[in-house]
Amino acid sequence: MNAGTAFLSAAAGLFVATAIKLWALRKNPRDPLLRAVTATLFVGALLFVTAAPPNLAAINAMLGVPNIAAPIVYSILTAFDGVSIVLLIHWRGNDDPRATRRQTRLCLITYAAVAVAVYVLFALGDTPVERIRDLDTYYSSTPWIREMILLYLAAHTVAAVTMVVLSRRWSRQVPGTLKLGLLLIAAGAASSVAYDLLKFTAIVARWLGHDWDWLSTHVAFALAGFSAFLVSAGFLLPPLAQGFGSRWRALRRFRRLQPLWLEIRPEIPPTSPPPMPWWQSVEHRLMQRERDIFDAVLRLTPWFDRSIGAKVYALALAEHSDSRRARGEADASVIARAVIQKSCASPAVTPEHRWMVSSIEDSDDLVNMSAAMLCSPRVEVTRQSTVLAEDSA
């Protein structure tokens, strides 16, 4: 894969991520962290698009100004540095919102000023010969262009060092994917520092009469894409992992509640909404399944027999000495029996002899009760004995 394809592939991925965040931002437009994430992803994608070698020549040709792509890329890189630091500020959080706003404002103003200065210095200088890969070294001694190059490199170095320090410091205080994301950002920022050092080295070598341009045109160029990829991946990893983790937990709970839902399904009124299709949000499908279970338990309450619940609870507790598990088996047995009795129009249990199903009050207990519906031999015995009793009656 050549450099242009690699840059454009990275840009496409970041644009997709930006679109996802824009959809989330539409629902919560005032979230400063979400706005910072969206801005960072968008500017990162724009940076990859404009910095791709084929696009540099296309920008110069389209605007009709030799090397105009250079200040465009430099200013976008400067903007990426600024929004990345802002994102870290919001990501880290602060007990004083005014301090966060003040730091954000200072960072954005500083890097906006650098971006404007890049264009001003380019306008003051003269770059008649188009240089796609080695502009930094080729014009390293040209008045005003030299200053433009040094300014963007200095701003980029400050941002990279800041990101390394902040990311490393914060990574010691957090666990999991957030820690990994911060370490990726620190690694990407460290690569950016190496990129800047290589650029500075090649420029100084030019001033001293040496030709070390390969440090800038080959080594630093390769590091630029690598560092931008690491930083973007570091920012993307925690929210993506968190979203995937929450969806996986919801899907796992949805599936584990299926035995209980199938048991109480006859009690779901025909007028209730049908189960949502698989392509709907798993969180919404889980909410619907839990609502069906709670509603069915309320409708079955008059048929909950305390004697059955107490018997199963005692037997289960004697076998495995786990009171919560035993309670789940007792509740499952009572519900299984109530479904059969209600469907056969058996008389309800008097209030003083009713069993109180408590497993629906705790999410873990509800899942345990569902598992008992499928696996507990005591629930199966209760189900079969109830069927035989109803048939004989």
C-alpha cells in the first residue's frame, strides 16, 4: 500500500467515526467532551486527506499557487494539535468548570494564532518551485518561509510534549481501556516529538551545508502517519470499547433472560407490542423484555403459592447452601406453577397464602431466576406435578 492510499484509508475511517459522533452530538449538542471528540476526529481526517502526497499537488494545481498546500496542511496540523489538547483537558475533567473553559479558550486562541501566522508568513515569502515531499528542507533558508516552517514545528513540538506529559500522568490514575487509550496517545505524541526532531535535524543540517534531507522526506514522513494513527486510535479506543462493552452486556443479559421470558410469554397480552426485530437496539429490546417480565409477574401474583415456594427454597438451600440461588429457584418454581394454573383457570391463592417473588428486585437475581427456569430440576418437577394435578382435576 502506497502512502497516498494509506493516508486516504485512514481518513475514510476517521470520517466514518466522525459521522457516528455527529449522530450522537445531534442528540446531545451541549456535551463539551463529545464536541471535542467530534472535532478531533474531523480535523484528523482532514489532515490525512490534505497531507496525502497526490492531494498536495492537486491542491496546488486547483488553487494555482505553488506550494499553497504547505500552509494548508501546516494549519490543519496546528488545529489538530490544539483540539487534541482540548480533548485531553475535557477528558481529564476538572472540579472547576471555569478553569476548564479558561484552559480550553487559551489553547484554542494560541493555536488559532499560530495557524494565522503560518498563512501570513507564507504570503510574505516566496516559494516558486513546487516541492511535494521536501519543502521543509528545500526552503529552510528562504526568508519568511523559514520562519513559517520553524513556527509550525515549534507549535507541534509543544503540543506533542504536552500530550505525552498529560497522557502519561493521567494513565497512572485510570484502569482498563482508558489507560490503554492514553498510552496510545502518549506513544503517538512521542512519535510526533521524534518527527519534529528529525525535521529540525534535517533543517539544521541544511544550514550547515549537509544533505540529510532523507531524515525529513522519508523517516519523518513515515512517522507522521504513524503518530497520527496512534493518537486517533487512542482517542477512539475508550468510547468504542465502552460502547461495545455496554452492548455486549445488554445482549448477554437479553439472552440470559430468554428462558424466563419464554415461560411467562403466555401472559403477554395480544395488545402488547410484538418483540422488536433483531436489528433494533439491543438496549431497547432488553427494556422491552424486562418490561414484559415485570408485567407478567404482576398479573400472575394471585397464583403464587407460598407452600410451593417455601418447599423449593428449603430443598435448594439444603443442596447448595446459597440463599440467593435458592430464592431464585423458589421464585422460578412459583412462577412456572402460576402460569399453568392461570392458563387452566384454577382458583387464585388467598392473599395470606401467597408467595412474594423478590428476584425481580435485583438485576442479578432476575438472571439467576431465568437460569433456574432452564436448569433447575426442582422447577421442572414443580412444572410437571402441576400439569399432572391440573389434568387429574
